[in-house]
Amino acid sequence: MKRIIMSIGVIVAAIFTLTNCTKEMDAPQQQDQKQGVPFEFSASILTKTANQGDGTIWSAGDAVNLYHSVASASSYVSNGSFAIAEEDLEEGKFRGELASALESGKSYDWVAFYPYDAANTTPSSVTVSLGSAVQTGDNDMTHVAGENFPLWGVAKDVDGKLQMQLNHLSSLLEVEVLNSTSEEIIVSSVALTAQEDIAGEFTVDLTSEAPAFAAVAGKTSNTSTLTVNSAQNIGKGASAKYYLAVKPFTAAAGSNLILSVNGIDYEIELSSDVVFSAGNIKPLKFDYDKTGAPAVTIKNVAFSSADLEWTTDGLAKSFNIYVNGEKVISDIAADVLTYHLTGLETGKESVIEVEAVGDHNAAKSAGQTVKTAGVRLVYVDEHHAAIEWDDLVGGETYGSSGRMDHGYHCAIYTDSECTKLHYEVYPYNGRNSYEYAFSNSSYIGKTGNTNYYIPTRLAFGSLQANTTYYFRVRTFDGYDYTYKDVSYKITNKFGTSEYSQPLEFKTAARQPWASDVVVFNNFDELACQVDYRNGCPGTVNRSVSNVNNLENIGIYAFSVTAHELGTWGFTYNATGAEGEYFNGSTYNGQTNKIGKAGYDFEGWHCTGGMRPAQGAILFDWKNDGVLGTPALERNLVEGELRPCVLTFEAVAICNGKAPSSTAVELVIIRDGKDILLKTLSIPYSYKYWNDTKNYEVDFTLDLYTEYLALKKGDAVALRTADGSARLVIDNFKIVVSDVAGDGSLEIPDWENDGDGLEI
């Protein structure tokens, strides 16, 4: 808690005699019953225990301890209780019985103590309680009475009628609180803290020249506290007074006192000794300038940042900002009422508070929970990763707008500090149109015949296997680009935000083939263009020449009109005789393309309708599309059929066709002949389908398993037989298999006629 250092000059130096220090009691106390010598004495009118206007009066039943000793002998006898009755109030006369008769001709010393306590049997060690009182209402002194405000009196060398004046053992503080805030205040507590014990339970020697206090172990405190009940509102510029007692003490020059109101602390640095005398009032002034908690508005919550605005009552000297209880920003200037907060955790909830710091207190705003936009790894393979993020602009799931006002900036790095850029992209199409990459598409779905928007998700290709990367994204306002000699601009209604925190991910390691594998291709090196598995656009090289050229990376929008494998340098056109699978310039009526050396796709065959699809391969709609293996040798035997299992993943791409399927032929190419083994049915997949105007496409690839018998030199191919088919294939694998499970390598029976596979 911040404290202000004041000189004692702020304290009003005048000291006044304490006059109101008593408590009215509802009924007389029951006095001890004893046999002794009747005795009475009078207490001065100035020493009373109940307030009556500006003066004081005794209350019927008030009682004191009375002690006497032969003059100068200091051997005091306790006489027990002496009380005042109703009829004696005017004269202030207390009556009781002496423990023993007084001797004629002798003088006596007398000591009286209020309030009466039977346990106080000697005036050299009476027990008193100071402080911790309760004041009812502002400017009220009726609480200055009773057990926490003890009285004492001494009369020396008395040889006649006893008249005593009782004095206060405690010192009283009068704290005047001035409301310097802009609103009404209510005082609930006042406290003084010293560098010695000033409140609690003490024993006091009343026989010494001045009362000598000794702390009762474990029952004293260096803070005296006044609790205020039923206080009224103190208006702006108004003041009220409050009274609390302390043990008499001297605060030495160079020491500190702390005066507190409602928990607001003034630290008073003393330039000279300050005496808090018994029976005197010390006036103190307290300028109540407690700053209130600011009212905070939080806007523009992005991936790792938020904009804060707040109001103030003008009393704050600075501001601090807390996130999840931890101070993250300190000492914002008092005239600054906005802050762009960064460093928030991406995709996480955070509780934000703004603290106003005044001269004597600090006040936090109510905590507000905000959630930053998230970034998530959707899929990762050897050479590409699909990453999505929350769209800070949108919220729409479908529409007809091109959404050119949803600009983002994406970047991939090779170090966690994000200083080594692998490449960066601004998500516009760039390859086949000028449009925004996350525009709408019927291949995602429709509602009311209106296309769904493509989610803010991208497939990032051109990555190395078994490598750690770091991704971050931000909104970006005002990216200029040129498409076919025309200038365009992508903006963002959100503005340009801070980057998300880096998302760390690691690409898959290239796995060696298991011992039973005949052939395998996960097509992950075909890491460009559209990612159908994850339903999103993907990166490409804008010059088309080399998928791994990082100097000109762009985006290929979500569509099915992508470039062929040969465009990206994965295949070459065969030049042999027409109609041959392995060497012919054509096969099955289309140009025969063969995978180039240096790729996993080396020796594989396809037709012109095959396209790379971010870690998969796409059959476009052209008739007689073909995807086939090289001539197979591994784990196969010349002239001997071995049972094998083919597995692959597939999904049929559609845009609102009634639920049905597309036909795909499974073919073995053997000795220059095509052997049709089976026609497979690959269904159109929907998350839901009501009609051609209301549906959502499901891009989940299903696993297909087929049994076949192969010999060395065979090839296996998939051929489309449907002129409208668009089919994504992934993870094509053939393994030799013990079909029967008994080690016999039994040939599967395709026709279920018991005679094995017939070719």
C-alpha cells in the first residue's frame, strides 16, 4: 500500500484538556458485601463518566477502587468498591467501607481507580484496557467512557475530609476527516499505528510520580482502532470528527506514525518529538482523498492483445494493469486512460484488472474475463500442416460476399523467437483469381442456396519432414497486391493486430517401410494447392515451377480446378507406344504421365486429370482418370502369386449432389493386359444433406481394404468410371498378407466359389 510522507506540521499542534471520557451505565453495579468502616469521599465535578452536552456527570452505580496508606508509607490497603448513588450525583459523593479504621492524628495517602475491578487489589499494579472502542455516528463522544477510558486520582497527606479529582489514564485523538473525493464517503474505521504498543491490556503503577505502564504479554498492539457504526454520508468538501484512545507515549523525532481511515494510510514522519499526554486531546486532520476503482472497457480482443479504456475520479496518481492476478504493467501516467495490452495467451481466458493508485490507497477495477482468438494445429504430415485460427472479423458461416475485408498475415518460422522466417503469406488466391482465400464455396456447403464461407484455415506446404516450426498469425489491414496487372487491396475491419503467440508444431518423420510392404505412398510430397482432407485452401508457389520455391509463396483457393501434377514438376509425359501402361504416350485414352526421379512418386502412373492436393492426390472429373503403381517387385516372386492386401483412404468430393456414390475400378496390369478385379463404390459424404440447397460436405477420408494376389512385375491401379467423379486418395499401401492367418499365404477367393482367385 502506498503511503504519503507528511511532516508533523500537518497535525494541529494545540492540545486540549480531555473533558468527555465517561460512559453512562444503564444500572448500578452490584457491589461487594463486606463488614468494615463506613466512609465517603467526593470526586471533582470535572471527573465524570457519562457525557451530558459539553459537560459530564456521574451515573448512579458508577464505582471505583479506593486504596489508602499512611502518608508516605506506600503500604496501600485495598478498600474494595466505592459507588455513587442516585441521591449523591449532584455532590459527586462515593460511599463504601474501609477495610480498617483510620487512626486519629495521622495523615493518609489515597488512590482511586475507575472502573472498579475486584482483581485490582493493589494500586501499584492495576489492569487497564485501552483503545478498540466503537463510536456511534459522526462527531459523537458518548463512547469516550467506560472500561477502555480508565480514570485515576491521587490525594496526598490528607488528614481530614477526602476530596479527589480523577484524571484520565489514556490520551485521546480527535481525527477530523475531510472528504476530498468527488463522491460522498462513509467512515467505518479510524486507526493509529505507532512504533510501540499503544493499545490493549496493560498494568499500571498508580503510586509512582506519574502512572507507569507495562504491557501484558500477548495482549497489546501497536495499533489502536476505532470502529464507527451508523455513520452518515460525508459530502464532498465536508468533514466529521472521530475519537480514539491510546496509551500515553512520546513519538520520537525521526520515527513514523500511521494514521488510517477506512484502510487508507497516511504515514507521518516526525521532525520533532510528539507527546500524547494522559487526559489530553491531540487533534489530527485527515485529508480523505481515496481514489476509486476505475471503470474499465475492454475492446478489440485479438490473438494476444486487447485495448483497454477506463474512467477515473481524478485522484489517481498512476495506474497498473493486472492479468490473472499478476501485475504486468506499472506506473501508467495519471493522464493516460487507455492502453494497448499485449502478451496475452492465445486462445485462453484471462482476467484483466486496472488498478488506480492514489496518494494513500490503490483500488482495482472489477476483474473482466476475456478470451483471445485461438490458433490450432488441425493436421500435420511430413511436408505440410493444416492450421486454423478464429476469425476476428466474421462470425458469419455463409454468405455471398467476397470478404475482402478479412485480411490476415500468416508466417512460419524455424525458431521459437520468430526471427528466422521460413515463409509468409497473405491469404488471397493469387494463383487462379484475385479473390480472398476464405470466400464462399459450394464445396463446403450451402444454407438456403447460399454458399458456406471457407473457415480461416490454411494448409502450409513446402515443409521439411521431422522438423519443428513455429506459426503465428495476425489481422492485417491494407495488403496491396496485383493480379493480372490489376491492383487490389485486402483490408481488415479489425485493423492490424498483434501476432498470436507462436504455435509450435513438428512435421512427421519419414517412416521406413515395414518388412511386409510391397509399395506405399502417402503423397505428402505433393504438398501444394487445396487440402481436401481438412477442407481448406493451401499454399503454392505463384510461379508454379517448383512447389518448394519459398521466394514466391501464395495461396490456392478452395476449388477443384487445380493444376495437374506435371505443372508442378512431379511427372513427365511418357513417349512410348500409345495405349501402353508402363511406357505408352497414352493409357486408357488419356496422356500417360509418369512420376519423375527424385520423388516418392517416381515411376507411378497417372493421367492428366490427377492433381496434387496437400498430402493427397485428386482425381478430377475427367473420364478414365488413372492412378497406378510402378511395376511391383518388393516382397513378390517372379511367376508366383502371393496374397496381398491393398488399403487406401478415399473421399468423393461433391457440391450438393443427392447422396449417392461414384464408381472406381480396381485394376491389375499384368503382362500388358488390364485385369478388372472389382468396381468400388465411393459414396458422397455429407455432415448433413437436406437438399441441393442445404447441405454441408464431410471431408473425412474413409479406409478401404481389398484383397488381391500379385506377382513380380504387376502394377495396381485405380480408374474412375464416372465422368463426374472427383475423388481424393491418400495412404495407398499394398502388403503381402497371410490371409488365412496360418502362414499358408492362401490365395483369397474373390468369387466365393471355393476355387481361389481365377485370372
